[in-house]
Amino acid sequence: MPRITGSKNKPKTVAPQDPIEFDYDKFGSDEVYNQIMNTEQSFMTTKNPSVRDESIVTTVTAPETTTFYNNPELIMSDKAQLLYLIEGRVRMDQMGSNEPIFSEQRRLVWAYTFEEAVGKFSNYFAGLSTPMQRYSVNGAGGSESIS
């Protein structure tokens, strides 16, 4: 394909030059190293990095390990989950349809408590909802396994 009249040439790429040797006498002196290290220490030991206070001494201690029992799963991790048979009436509302569809559903649910099992059952069907269909649980009941 011919070039357009009046188009400019592409700039030529310059071949890489030989690497420049690092001047350790100028940039690698102990003074520069000490200056950098002192700056890093001032960031760690003072609240305001622009002001350096020599009277601040920092001590590093091992972090304490604490267990917070705010999470119910941590509290119940010692207990065994039970198997529940949850039955419920599930309602599906579909976009464009005037009448909802009802269905009796059963699921086996592992949970620590009966309330948690019913919650998992309801969340399962709510998670099946799409922009065109909405699922909800109208009523649920169940029983636990016999050990």
C-alpha cells in the first residue's frame, strides 16, 4: 500500500547504549546510607515524621493472642452440627404471571440449632431468585435426627 502524500516519517529508534557504571564513591557512601537509615527510624519512632525526637524509645514486644467469642460460629465450633429435615411451603412469583406458584419442599440441613436450619432453608430458596422470578418461604417446620 503506498504512503499518503505528505505523511511524516516515523522517528528512528536509538540503539541502547552501553550501561553506565554506578559511581559508588559518589552515591554509595556510608553517609548517604546512614542518612537514609536515620530517616526510616524517624518514621518509625515519631508521630510526626517531619519532627525528630531523640527521647522516644520504641520497644518491640510479641503480640498477644486473644480469642474473641463475638462470632457464634467460634462458640459453636466445639459442638457438633445436627442434621435437620426441614419442610416448608415455597412461593414463586414470576414476572408476567398473575398467580403465584406454591410448592411443598423438603431439604436436609446441617446446623447447630433448629432456628439456624430454618434460616438456611429460607436463604437457600431466596438465593434461587432471579430478576424474573422471586422465591420465598411461607412456612417451615422440621425435625432433627436421632443419634
